[in-house]
Amino acid sequence: MKMPAAVIGCGALANGAHLPNIATSDEIELCAVCDVRRETAVQAQKEWGAGRHETDWRAITDADDIDLIVLCTHSSLRGEIICEALRHGIAVYTEKPLAESTSEMAEILATHKETGVPVCVGHNRRSSPAMLEFKRLVDKARVEGADRGAIIDRLHEKKFKFDEEDQTQTLIRINDDVRTWKAWIYDDKAGIILQEMVHFIDLALWLNDSAPSKVYASGSNRGNFTEIISFEDGSQTTLMHSMVGNFDYPKELIEVGLRNVTICLDHHMEVRQRGLDSEPFRTSFPLGSGAEVTDKIGLESFYEAGDRFQEIRRQGGELPAMSAFPEKGHNSHLHRFAAHLRGDGENPCPLESAIEVTNIALRLLESVRSGQPIKLQPEDLLDR
């Protein structure tokens, strides 16, 4: 029997990911859609085959035929809905960021503890097939270290072990394009640092065993900035975000160095490594959308599909909403949560983890405004 679900907020993300994923799911049934704009709700019901539409979210949280809410509203409209859903015994999958303030997150956490009803936050990169392979290699390297001999090896000259040899160094580069964002993001006082970077802060913490201890950000919270997260064991993650790139070039690149192993995830299309001779150098992944215009996989499929869509555009043809786009885990993240609700597997992004990530994003926002590093406090780190 399918799990009865409703989607609240029928904007771009809902129509680009969650609604089509639920509409084609063998495990989740789209019983209702809700949007404050009636015409938007009606269109979503018609396009994705929902059982009904609503314009008041309370009609969803008060309903007795909904077991799961997928929440796609703006982050300023989440806390009240989440708490009300939990009080009615309805599990919530909410888009990121979880909330815009520590007080709102505290209320959500208190309601979750009171009711015991699960919440999952849409840090979906954790569920990308390429990211899961990348994480497997990082975990293996942390335990086993390199099994590839160095071309130049002077370890015999060392008198002692350096502390740095047990640290994890991570670079996360985000190549963004200012033209792709809706205008509200640039008027939002929290900007991209809160609305988008929680994805990558989440990965920074997920890829490190040590607890974060200090953060620093420099640049503009609207888009061009660098963030540094320091960890208690001396590990560091550097996150660099550019808003002046081009989306026909891969958006996300992550490199991790640990125990003489280097592992790279390139745009969720390719994972490469050096240092683990027991593992392949390169593993390639298919496109999430756009595969119909190329017979390649991996990065070559992304470049070829991008070129072909550009040619369609130049000829005046109609482009799909998502042209050449990698599989970033939206579908599998939601379905992993649905499986968890059935008692099968862990919550892929539990509430406590997301609160820690959002707290750190707020501290980074504080840092970019003040120009000063911020030491994290125990109340920032609920997941430790």
C-alpha cells in the first residue's frame, strides 16, 4: 500500500523534483497539493494527478488521510507548519534550510521530542549515488590509508609523526551562475549563505569525524564568498562559492585528502581517486536529466548534453525545465525517508543533524557581516 502524502508549496523545486518524483513513485501516493495561490495549486493537481488541492496548509495538517508532508515553502514559512504537522502525527520531509532562527529550530525540536514524529531535512546530496560512492571511499581511506606507494618517499627521514597526518582536508567549490537564481534570493537578508550553502556545510560535517569548532566567512553573502570550517582535530574544510560562473560547466566539485589518499567528486557525475590501488581510479554516473540527447555517461555526457541543448536554444526550440542535470539524490533521499517511516533503514537526515548545520550557516552569516571568525558554542552542536 502506498504512503499517502501531500506537497505544501508548489513552486519551482516542487515541480522540478518532488511532485514528479512522487507522481511516478510505487511507494508514495500524491493525495493532495497545497499552495497559497489557487491557480498554482490547481495546476499542480492537474499536472501531477493529485487527489485534491488546497490553499490553506491547515487543511493538510488537519487531514486524517495524510501520513507524510513534503514541505517546499520558503524557509520563512516552515516552522509553524512543521510543528502543527507533528502534533497531528504527520511526518515531515522539509526542504532546506530548516528554519531562519535558532528560536524557531528550538520550537521544532521541542515538538519533535514531545511527539516522537520523524522529520527529515532535504540535504539531498547525502543520497546522490555519486556522493554515496564518494563517502564510501572517504571512510575506507580513513580506516586503511593509502595502499599505493609514493613515487618519492622520504618517510624514513622523519623522527616523529605529525598531528596533521591524521587530519582531513576538504575543498568544496561551487560554480554558480547569478542568472539562474530568482530575484528574491538577492533581497533575502540571509542570502545564499543560508538558503544554499547548508547543502555543503552538511557535507563538510558528514565527511569529518571530528566536531566543528570555529567558522570564518569572507565576501558577500549574496554569492561571492569563501567559508572555512575548522574542526577540533585540526581538520579544515574550505568552501568557495562563485556567482559569476557558467552552468554549462560543472557546478560542484569536492576534493578530500586524508591519510595520503586524494578523492574527488566532480558534479555528481564522476568520482576519482588516487592512493587506493584496490579501487578504480574513476567511476562515472549517468545524467539525472538530459540523457535523451547523449549516449555517453559521466562528465562527457554532461558537456555533450549541454552543447546540444544550447543548439536547440539557438534554433528557437523549447527546452525542458531541467536540461543537462546530474542526479543529486532528491528522489532517493525522499524515498529513503519513506522507507524509514515504514521501519526500514535510518532517517537519511534527522532533525538534530540539520539543526547543527543550520546553526553553523547562521554563524557563517554572522562572520561574513562582522569580518571576524566565530567560535562555535555547545548549543550550536546538537548532533554531537
